[in-house]
Amino acid sequence: MENNKLGLSAVSLGILAISITTYLSKHIYITDFLQGMFDGMGIGLGIIGLIIMLRKSIKKDY
């Protein structure tokens, strides 16, 4: 259960990072590099969170 909470928090942090930069880019000027960096970090956190959640379910099956 601990890995599921850790994975879920990583996924939610990734979604939060992407949504904050998207929201801010509509109201203030954010460079493309900074927006791309935060989008990449958000996607990476989402993928890492999914891997963590899947590792827990794979270990449980064996």
C-alpha cells in the first residue's frame, strides 16, 4: 500500500506541474524552455509514479 501512495503522489505531482505551467503561461509570459522543462518533469513524474504502482502489483502476484 505504501508504494501505491508513493506512486499516486508522484503522478499527482506530475499533473500539478503540467497544469500550473499551462495556467501561468496563459496569464504571464513563460519562456518555451521553462515550460518545456516543467512539462517534461511532469511527464517524467507521471511515468515514474506509474512504474512504482505497477511494481507493487507485480510483486504481490508472485
